[in-house]
Amino acid sequence: MIDGTTNAAWHYGIPPPAFRLPAAAHVGAVHLQVSDLARSLEYYERVIGLRPHGLTGTGAILSAHGDDQPLVTLRTRPGVSSAQRGALGLYHFAILLPDRAALGRFAAHLASRDVRVGMADHLVSEALYLWDPDGLGIEVYVDRPRASWQHQGRELAMTTDPLDIQDLIASGHGEPWTGAPAGTTMGHVHLHVGTLADGEAFYHRALGFDKTAWSYPGALFMSAGGYHHHLGTNIWSPGGPPSADRAQLLAWELVVPTTADVSAAAASLRNAGYAADATGSEVTTADPWGTGLRIRPR
């Protein structure tokens, strides 16, 4: 039986066997390697609605409007080409807008520019899917209220159903899209991995995410603090890690409240046999397929 009265007590998910990430942990910036910096900047500014700053000849930092918190960093170097089809690593990174009206305005904006887009209703959220000029996957989404999330036993209910796009666009009340508003965050990251078991060993047992959904075919979802997922992993890609000279996700950030939390996460990774290198207040590591992870304090 599906229970919808879950969230005040947070009665779902499977905690890790030892170290558990603090409830306030969340995703920070994603760090991308792109083939053409100028082309990517134009796309992320004009289509996605992010604001570039910190520009150099080989990189840029992108944030929401009215907010300097980095969401995406871009980096290029000579010889990089578009993303490798079928490679492990990034499936998509997911930009979380602060309310449904903002997503409705964004949907209307995409329609006006005739942008190719996928869409889905996941019960816990409503989502639009795009691909940047290098073929890197992007989700832009909004959460439904936690009080409406359902679970069956310990597993959170998430599906991929058709999205009512007309109702979503109507929620924007015809107002123009003026870019990602203040309050926009990086909601989650979804990765292609080699095996779900090895991904679970790294991200759940060692890093300390809770498992939240595991019955979706070929996928496992994990989070901290009762969120539906900060991380998705799947085995839908047949390849290996991307070549170094292809566009790709270089690393993503996991933000925890304190330096003590960083140290505890690093110790858990090392105890499980994974490398975790400290640089100042941050720790860097990589999953079994080479996707980089930076753990840093807020």
C-alpha cells in the first residue's frame, strides 16, 4: 500500500551501514569540460538562463541571476571534442528552480526558441530535459511539495509519466523568462555507472547517502536528509569512461555543513578502500569510473 503521509517523520529510505551524510548535505556546482567555450557560454546564458561571471580565456563560472553561488563551471582546452556517445559518467545534471511558475516561464521560453526538449512527471517533481551543444544532458525541474510524496514500504515512489506541458506553461501566467531566478540551485546529478552494485558500494556504503528508490529498472537513487534524490545512478549506457579529450562532467560538488563533516566523509571513504585527498578544507575523490567528486564545507 502506498502511503502519502510520510514527510513529517521521513519514514522512507535505507540508511548506510555506518557513516551517514548529514541531513543538510546537498549538491553544489558541476564542473564541465566543453569543446567550444564561446558556444557553450551563449547556450547556457541564452537558452538555460544562467549568468556568466569569472570569465577567463579557458573557463567561466555560471550562476543564477541575483545570486553569485556557482552552479556550473565551464572549462576547455585545445583538442576537446563533443561528448562521447554511450560513455559512462554524466547522464544529466539537474537545475532546481524555486517554484512551478518559474518552470512554466522556462517551458514557454524553450517553446518560443523551438528548442528540442524532453519532459516527464516523476510524481515528486516535474522536469524538462535538454542537451547542450556538446551533447551533455541537462534537467531543469521543480519539486512537488514533500507532503505529496508517496512511498511503498521504505521506497519512495518515483515514476516517469507524461507531463501536462500546457498546464505547466499556464502556471507562468504569460510572464517572460528573464533567466534563472535567485533561489535556483543544483538539485541533483544523475550518472551512468558500470554496475549498480559498485555504485552502491561507493555512494551509499562508503560516502553515506541513503537509498531512496531502487525498483526503477536499471537505476538506483540516493539522497541525504529525506530528499527524493541528490544522486541517481543507472546502467543504461554500454560504454566505458569517456576519453580525456571529450566533453564531459569532470567533477561535481557535495556540500556539507562543516569541515568536520568533510573529514568524516573522507574517513569513511578511506576506510572502504577509496582514495580521498585533502586540499585545504576540501576533499577530492572519484567513483570507480573516474567521475570526480569534491566534498566541501558550506
